[in-house]
Amino acid sequence: MTSTNPAGPDPAARPKRRTFSPEYKLRIVAEYDAALKNEKGAVLCRERLYHSHVKEWRAARDAGALEKLVDQRTGPARPKKSAAEAENEKLRRQVERLEKELARNQAALIVLGRLLL
């Protein structure tokens, strides 16, 4: 029997999300706003951005929320749980599932006992 998983690691690396610094965002918004109407699209194409990026960054700049220009999705990752904590959580979920299954089976046995009497 052959395995469906390849022996080695995945040959195609996962793409990484682009991140933009607050300085970059402010520079692009200023450049976009200064561009002539028919040149705005060229700025977006050159930087591989969408109009929604500029719109969101401009709104944050106008609201005075420079710290909002920092992408929250690229913040530090959550600390990983220790192996013992992960195992405990897994076992708690398993116990909870088994207790529900036991209660269901006991209810079924009670109903069967009444039917047989």
C-alpha cells in the first residue's frame, strides 16, 4: 500500500503576506493624492496596491491615528502552549465528548429497559 503524502516537505513555499510600514503608507497616500487623475492608477499598479488600501490609509491618517496604520494582523504570534497544556486540553475535550456519549447511551438503555418490561 502506498502513502498519499509525499516523503519530503512541500516543494511549493507558502506565500507570505506583504506588510507595510506606517512611513510607507503615508508616503504612498501623499504620492497618490499628489498624482494627476490619470496617473493615480499607475501609482497603484507600480506598487501593486488597490484603491481600498489608499482609502483605508488616508482615513487613518486623517483621523490622526498613525498607530492605526500598523497592520494588527502581522503582530507578534501568540505564545505556543507547552506540550503538557496541549495534552491536557485535548484530554479534557475527549472526556467531555465521552461523558456526553455515555449519557446518551444510558438514556437509550433506560428506554430499552422500559420497552422490554
